[in-house]
Amino acid sequence: MVAPWVVSGLHQSGTLEHWVTDLGYQCLTEADQASLPIEAVEADVGDVVVFSSLTPPSNRAKCHP
């Protein structure tokens, strides 16, 4: 199973400040991500998963058990 990783609960704080990088917009530093709760959103094939537009994804590499 492949699961997207998101920063849990941060969407409740409202819109985050973003800045432009070579790869696009970014709203969290690596230090932020290291200190915030990162969770996998697990879903089976065919499931529908809906995210708030305020839910930041995590780009911190994680291994799924």
C-alpha cells in the first residue's frame, strides 16, 4: 500500500505562509517537518481520500512498514 504523508492537524491553524523555491511553493522548512507530527493517510485501492486545501503534504521521506 502506498500512502501520502501529511502534517497532521496543521490545517486547523489556517493558511500558512508560502515562499517560492526552484521546485515551486513551499510552506514548511525541513526543521518544521522534523518537529511536527507526520502521518500516513492509508487507503485501499478504490477508496476516495479528500484533503482540505490547507493540509500541507510532507516531503520528508518516510518508509511505510
